Amino acid sequence: MSERSVSKQTQEKRWYSVLAPEQFDRDEIGETLAEEPEQVVGRTITTTLGDLNQDSSGNNTKLTFKITDVGSDTAYSEFVKYELTRDYLRSLVRRGSSKVEASITVLTTDDYRVRLQPVSLTTKKADRSQEQAIRRVMIDQVHEAAADRTFEELVDSVVEGRLSSAIYGDAKTIYPLRRVEVQKLTLEARPEEVAAEEEASVDVDTEDVTVDE
């Protein structure tokens, strides 16, 4: 392909500014190139909390957004994932201590299905029963947080560290802790997707019912 052909194709494409959702103040999080607006929908962009807030203390936190709509030369997105960097997580681990993890799927008050993965780091090696008790606290705290929060409120509690602090406050009475973090939060299903799954499940259950004649 000639340089002229490549240049012509590039000129036919447009740059779209990608904005974070209102929850993150509609800040610009990047740009994406496409020939048609519909090609932009569904793309994801990952940035750091540090870049978003202009605060280097958030550089260990990655945020992923998915483009859901396009208008003129602007693309609008929704939040889909919060994740701590691997390097940061590795830096938290100490020899002779325990790393207690959990993976919990919950439904928020506005019917978003979300998976959270908290992790607790102890000061020294905990025994198995203590690790189990700490894991139970993490599970209970995540369920409690989702039970009275919308998706946006749950995300805020993770990003701002309030959920980690709540887990720390309860779990430190079981065994001394050095750190508690939510290492990942992932949006698994939106309300309409959850409703469709439930409807499909009901339909299957109904078909399985046997009527005695």
C-alpha cells in the first residue's frame, strides 16, 4: 500500500475525546481513532486514578472505562473495573506474614452485579482458623456494603478506601493487620442483563415443571 493510500485512510478517520462518567467529573481520559462513530462504542480505555485526580498517590490504581455512546467528536463511557497494579500488590507481601484473599459477587441496590476481591495482609503468620475468620469478615463487609449502596456508591467506597477501612477495623481484632486493600472490583452485569438472566432462569424452571395428569 502506498504512502498516499495510508495517508488518505488516516485522514478519513476522526479522533474522539473519551470522557469519564459523571461520577468521575466527566474528565477526559483519552482519545480514540475511528472511521465511524459506531466503531467507537464498546472500546475500553484504562487510566490510573493518579492521572484522573492529578495525584501521584493514585498511580497504583488502574481504572477501566467502556465507551457506551458517541456524540459529535466526543465519546461517553461507563466505569467497568478498578484494579491495583501487580507491582503494588507484590510490594505489600512480606515473608513470614499471611495474605488472606476473597472473591465475592454481590448485587447492589440498583441491581448491578459486581465482583470484589479484597485482600488482607497480616503482620505475622496467622493460623488457619484466624485466616478463615478474617476472610469471613471480608465477605460479610462486602455483602453489607452492597446491601445498602448503589453501584456508584459502592465504587466510591472502594476508590476512596472506605470499604478497606471497614474491613480493617473489624478484622484487626482477630489478628494484627498491616494492610487491607480491595485489589479488584469488576462490573459483571448491568441491571437489564441481570433482569434478562433472571427471566431466562424463570422460563427454564417453568419448562422443567412436570404436571401430573
